[in-house]
Amino acid sequence: MNARKVFSLINVLIVIAILISACASAAAPTAAPPAVRQAPAAAPTAAPAATQPAAEAPAASAVDKTASQNLPANANPQASPNQQTRMIIKNGEITLLVTDTDRALDQATSVATDTGGYIVASKTWLQDGFKYATLTMGIPSDQFEVAQRRLRGLALEVQNDTASGQDVSQEYVDLQSRLTNLEATAARIREFLDKATKVADALEVNQQLSDIEGQIEQVKGRMQFLKDRSAFSTIALTLNPQVPTPTPRPTPTPVAWQPGKTVEAAGDTLGGLLRGLIDTVLYLGIVLLPFAIPVLALIAIVVYFRRRRKKPATKPAPSVEGNKPSV
């Protein structure tokens, strides 16, 4: 008989002794306490049975300690069981109209840090000469409403404000149960691995143990994710600058067709052209006349002399008698 079987047998005997002592105490009459006090000789024989519950106390405390470690980080030990397992993942979206985007961005960052949160991502850009910004922040769940209220106070106008929550308490409890079962299965597989005498059996059991351990790590990772997400909420903030509203231009009234005004405008245009032409002639005449008179006189003299030079000299006509033929 190996040590494990001896240990198991001892545990069975301890449980039987505890059950017997519990039944005896339940069946004893009310006058039993004085009888017990009057039987000091029986104390040595009952001592081993009395010491067994004390021996079980550390095991019970260890179980309680393990159960308390599996509770969420934000669970209150003094609260009811429903409150202890309540895990809410909160998300919020806020769109604010602000006068100064840079100043509002700094104030929103201060809100996140003052409430014990942090900045996940931020982005700024220019559009039509105005600056816009988006900010994603992680806020502790117990400060979620406080942060929302402070962020609303930064705006001229709250253009959008939405909040949502996801209760993952049941999923977390299911994961706890699954983790307990997987760990118990892994413990049994390790026992089989210790008892394996063949290499092939040991390899097969070890492969099963590796699969179970992988599932355990996945469950623990999911539980840790739910703890972190329920401990910190997410707020997506959008900052829109105040853009001046353009002044609307009046729509021009359509003008009806008026031929009389067209004729009148054409007459005014023609009269203006004639007046301009006459004014131009008078202006040139007055300005150029003093210079034109000497020039015209000089031209007249030149023309006169040129004509006179070209005129041929007149010859005397021959007499009639002299032109008679001789006989």
C-alpha cells in the first residue's frame, strides 16, 4: 500500500469520525452538557475525535481563500452574492461643440487623469480652417458618470451623448465553473501520468494534459480580460469647433421684360456716342488748329510753286503768209 492510499484512508476515517460526532451531538439530550462536564475520564478518548475538526479548519480556510481569489477585483466582500459577481462593461460616446478645440482637448485630458483614467488614442485635424479632435479614454467604472458630467461641462452644446453597458457577470461565473472543472481534470490526468508505466501511455496522457492546460490558460485569459474591461470603462469624445454661420444672401427678384426701357437705354447710349464724337472733334479742332494753319499754308505754297514749274512756256503762232507755198 503506497502513501497515497494511506492518505486517502486517513481522510475517509476522519470524515467518518466527524459524521459520528455530529450525529451524537444532535441526538444528545439537553442535560448532556452537565454529564460531559462530570466525565473527565472520557476526555482522553474523545480528544482525537475533537481534534479532527480543528485539523479540518486549515483546509476550510484554504477553500475560502481560493474562492475569494476568484472574485472580481471590484467585488465587495460585505455585499450580497449578486452584488459580488456583478460585472458591467460600460461604453460612452460624447460629441461636444466648443469654442477652442485645443483648450477643450487639454481639459478633457485633465478629466481623464483626475479620475484615475488614461488616454487610449487621440486625433486632431483641420477642416476649412477649423480644428477638430477625437479622444478615446479609459475611465474607472466607479468614475464613469463623474467623468461624463465633467466632460459635458466643457461644451457650449452637447450634440450627442450616449452610454451603454454589457453585463458579463454570468459569463464570468461560467468561466469560474469551467476553470474549476478543468483544473480538477488536469489534476486527475497528472495522477494518471504519475502511474503510467509505458512510454506510449505517458506520451498520450501528457498530450491530454497539454490540451487541458491550454484550455485553462484561455479561460484565465478571458477572465482577466473581463476583469480589466469591467474595471475600466471607455469614453469616445468628439470635439467640434464653433463655426460662424454665414449671412444668407437675399434672392434677387426676377425683372420682367420691358421693351420701352430697352429703347430708352439704346437712345441714351446713341446720344452719348454722338455727344462724345462731337466733343472729340471740337477738342481736336481747338487744340490742333494753331498748328494746322501754318502747316496748311506751307503745303499750299509748295503746291503752288510745283504747279507753276510744270506749266509749259507759250510759243507765237506762225503767220499765214509765211506758210504759203512758193509758185
